[in-house]
Amino acid sequence: MLAFWKRIHGINLWKLNRTLLKMSKSKISLEEQMNNGMITIHFESRHSEFLIDNEQKKEIEESIQKLEGFEILRLTLLEEIVPVYKEQRTFGGVSRWLEIRTKQMNEEHAAS
């Protein structure tokens, strides 16, 4: 069981796992989160001037793939899905979110 205080680079994994489990159990919740066939989950902003490096980004994405909620969501959608961690600088710090894309969407994104 995932401890509620477990975090990776400021992201509460317990809370994220709970969100993923809710989405996988409720089609309505899943449709609310989906935009253009992609699921977007927003995180708390970081109060920093700098974006994380690629190694930290990869660590976040790998940790998300190991979550029980992510695996159940993958089975619910019956597709191979890929988590993509995104950040953008804003006036107050760094806004952060997670995009969950299907394998097909990921290939289309790489081609463009």
C-alpha cells in the first residue's frame, strides 16, 4: 500500500494514485479529464524559476507507471498508455501537469 506522504519531486503519489483509481472506476470522471483523447491531470505549482531536468522527468514518469492506479487505468482503457510529465514557467513559478497519451497519440505527436 502506498503511504500518503510519499512524494517524488513535490508530487504526492498517493493522491495521484487515488485520482487514477477514481478515473478508472468512473467513466464520467474519465471523460471529464479527457481532452482530445488525452487525459490531463494538473498538479500544484512549484515556486521555482527553473524547470526540472530530463533525468528527474524520467524518474517521475517511471514512478507514475509503477502506480496501481495507472495499471488499472491502462487495463480499463484497453490500450497502451504513456505518462508524459510537462512543466511551463509562469509568473508565480512553474505550472505542472501530467498528460496520459495512448501509444497511437504518442506516435502522432512524435511524427509532428
